[in-house]
Amino acid sequence: MVVAVTGAASGVGRLLVERLLTDEGSRRIARVVGIDSRRGDADGVSWHVADVCDPRLATLLTGVDVLVHTDVDRSLETPHRQRRTHNIRAAQTVLTAAAAQRVPRVVLVTSTMVYGAAPDNEVPLDETLPFQSEAEPGLVGDLVEIEELAALARRAHPGLSVTVLRPAPLVGPGMDTLLSRHFSAPRLLTVKGCAPKWQFCHVEDLASALAFVVRTETEGKGGALAVGCDGFLDHAEVEEIAQMRSFELPANLAFGATQRLHRVGITPAPASELKFLVYPCVVDCATLHEAGWRPAHDNVGALRTLLDHRSGTPALVGRTLGRKEVTITAAGAAGAAVAAIGTAVAAHHLRKRRRS
């Protein structure tokens, strides 16, 4: 079997190529092709330095049996239009190039966030349910569009098998996400009348699941497989492990303020993504479990990994805070809502001063 991996020089892609070369079952892998904008340092990989959005990607896929696409920009720092352009164009190019070269199988990576977070979500959700999120601005919207491209490719290219892995919120070294910044806040935000349920996915488990799918050709109903730690943590357990307290806001205030702040560029994520920090989105991961795959990490260990690798820079609703903003937040800490509003005001004034 010849396996090609996009984004192979770093992150999940790097972990995957290392597993494909060294894990049990590596005897089934004749060659691993690494595709990235820079050459990686993993030995034993056939490296190609290339732009995954370039249609000439097809020329690198001759003889490939499985193409795993991990080159998805999840950064909060990338402007959302630039991120959307890259993520959608990359997925389109990967699927088109694979079909043109008659690659039998493509594996894409999105997130369990496509199922949507809601106060009345069942815990856990059945992974075979259709996704509920919409293709609105933000990372979740990018992932929904990738899912739609996968569904279109299945219809347009019947000979192409397209599997989508949907990991729970990712944790691991170097991960800078809305989730990691949530745990860098002075307190954990909750909304009135709903306690979050927490499920995580360690990046090493995502790489393990990808390698398992490559080798076993496991595919769920509709070509989608959820990946994550078994079960979930109650919010009280999370508070105890993280040694953090929470503050509660009415839902309309939390989401309304976040959306207004995002609209003027103060916060990096829209209010729709804040829902995944305050409402449950726990998925059963049944297909992979029934096929014999199990995560090596549990939710407690994954949370501790997240806490150990926080940047150390304070954040609130996804925005990293400067020294003056931290001072205002600390001054208002007697009332968490006041702290949040004070931080937003400080951020707005800082932006206005920079422009002047």
C-alpha cells in the first residue's frame, strides 16, 4: 500500500507518517509520501514540497492507494477569509486530484463540531446523525463546507471512497485553539441553566485513528467516523481538575456580546463557536470502537495535557489579552460579567488608539 499525507511536516500529519512507518502493521505500507509546503524531518518518507491548493498536486499521486488530507488551517490568527479560501481550495484540489489519478481512497479530517452544540443535545450523540452546523463564517463553517465537498465527491466519482474523520475538540502540544484559550481565561464561562459536558481528542489518538482507518479500510455509515475519548466529563469535574472557577451569564448576553465583539474584530471566533464551550457536543464514536480501535487517552488525561500546554497568555472569549486588558479584567473580577465587559471596552479603546 502506498499512502500519501498532506500537511505531513507538522502536527497531526507528522504524527501520522511516523505511525505509518513504525506501528504494528507497517509491513502493509510499501511507501509513505509526504506532501507539504516544506520538507519534514521524518525519515523514510518520500517528500514532495508542494502547495496542496495547486492542481499540479495530481502529478504527485501516481500509484497512491490512500490519500490522507490533514492540511487544514485551524489557526485563530489567520484572517477568516484567508483561512476559508485555503481550507476549501485545498479540499477541492485533493478530491479532484485523487479522482483524476484514480486514487481509490481519500480520508479527510473535520470535527465533531459539525454536529452542532445545543442545550438539548443528547449525550452522547449518535455519530450517524446528519451534521447540524451551517457554513457560516468561522472554522466550523470551513469544516461544514469540507463535509459538503466530500458528499459531492462521492456522488460525482463513484469509484472514489471518501471517509471523513470527525475528532472531538483537539488537545496536544502546540495547539492554540478556542478551547485552549478558554482554559487560559481567568474563569470558565458558562451560560445560565446549562452545564457543559466535555469530550476531548488527543492529537496522538487522532493520528492513531487515521492510521487504523488507512490499514483496515473501516468506514462508517455515510463515510463519517467520530474520534474521541470515551465518555465525557461533567463541568464540576473539569473545574476540579483545572482548579478554576466559573462565571455564569445569561445566554443572550454571552452570545450577543461575543457576536458584536467579533463583528468589529475584537474576538477571533463568532458566537456560534462559543456554543461549543458552553453546550454539550459529545459523540459516541461507535463505528471505530466496534472495529477494534480504542483511544490511548481518556478525557482526564487529555484535559491535563491541555492545561499543561497552555500558552500562559491570559485570554477571554478567544482573545489573548494585553497587560492593560488583564489589569482591567482583574479589577472587575469581583463580578465576572463586569470583567468581560471591561476587557471588551479596553480592547476596543486599544484598537482605536492604534488607528489614531
